[in-house]
Amino acid sequence: MKNIITIDGPVASGKSSLARALANKLGYYHINSGYFYRSLAYILIKFCKKTLDDLRALDQEDIECIDLNKLEYVYDEGRPQVFYQGTDLTPHLKTRDIDDGASTISTYPFIREAVNKFQHQLAGDHDIVIDGRDIGTIVFPEAKIKIFLTASEEERTSRWQNDQRKKGNIFSFDQSLAEVQERDRRDTTRSIAPLTIPENGLVIDNSNRSNEDVVREVLELI
Ligand code: DC
């Protein structure tokens, strides 16, 4: 079996930055599992002509219009890309609508099943560092290295606010805090695959630490 490192954690905890840095140091593939939920939400809206409201009451038949064989995840030169039917979806995955759509559809068991199958296929072909919410608990509980990355609510709120600003979305600190709290609530209280610390997971709080410092700690652990 290939090597697997899992990183779970709440919104704006720095999972993807850590995963990417580790993957690049180790020569592994970085799998950003949020990209799959985002891609499926995008495909449902753009290719299957669903509205955001439709996504709130989705049936299993609704995803039959998605040809999963045409979905491709590529990790090249340190960045993940997702293609569907040859079209690069990556530039469209970080909008507010897709934030919302991905969060909505991630609560359906048939969506999670499809994503998990895809992730297992990728892990069969590559050594991976994979980040998400349920990776060490549900998707790859057998992984040798399982990290739960977190930071204080205040720190994550500032990061989320800055990320949004870079995308041209201006939120006050209080609005950002409300958004972060709502995402945390949804991620941790949903009935299927809620965010929790994996068994034997290493909890790392990076509130006052640089990414390099955390990368060093994980490399030592490995
Ligand atoms: O990590 P992210 O913000 O890009 O994730 C997008 C959405 O997908 C988010 O609402 C949480 C959900 N998600 C999930 O339920 N399970 C995962 N393993 C990864 C993401």
C-alpha cells in the first residue's frame, strides 16, 4: 500500500498549506478533498443546471447526470487542478456560491460515497498527503500519520477574513467570526462524517506557529 498522511481540521486552520508543503517536501501527491465537494457542486450547477436551492434537496438520481469517469484530479508542480470533460474547473471553485453549494452537498451520503471512492482510487496510484474533515476518521483511518490541525477561533477568523479580502470580498471581523462559527457548527454537528479528532491523531495548534515550524515537527514524526 502507498503511504498516506491525513490532515483534518476546521475552516481556516491552514490544512491545505501544511498538506501542500509536506507533499512537496516528500514528493507525495497533495489531495485537497474539499476540491471534490466543490467540483461536484460546480458541475451540478453549471453542467446539470441545478440552482443553489436545488442543492438543498438533492436526490441520488440528480447526480446521475455527472459522469464521474470524466472527473480528473491532477497534482502538478505543487498545485492541484480538477478537470471535468477536459474543462479546468479549478478557477471556479473558490467562489461564495461554491463555498455554499459544497457545504450543502457534503451532507448527502451518496455524495460522500462518490468522493470517497475517487479518493481511494487516487491513493492506490500515489503516496499522498490528503486534507479535509473526515479523512483520518472515515476515509483513511488506517493511515500511519494522522494530524488534526487547529488554531484559535480568533486566529482562524483573521485568516478567513484575509483570504476573503484577497478574493475581493470585504467582511468585518464580526461578520467573519459569524461565518467561521457557522461553518464550524455545520462541520462538527452534521450526522454523517462530522469533523472530530481521529483515533491516534496528533493535535497541532498552529495559532502562534509558522507553517515551516509545523512542517518540521511532522517531518520529525515521520
Ligand atoms: O476544505 P474546503 O473549505 O475547501 O471544503 C469545502 C466543503 O466541503 C466544506 O463545506 C466542507 C466539505 N468537506 C467535507 O465535508 N469533507 C471533507 N473531507 C472535505 C471538505
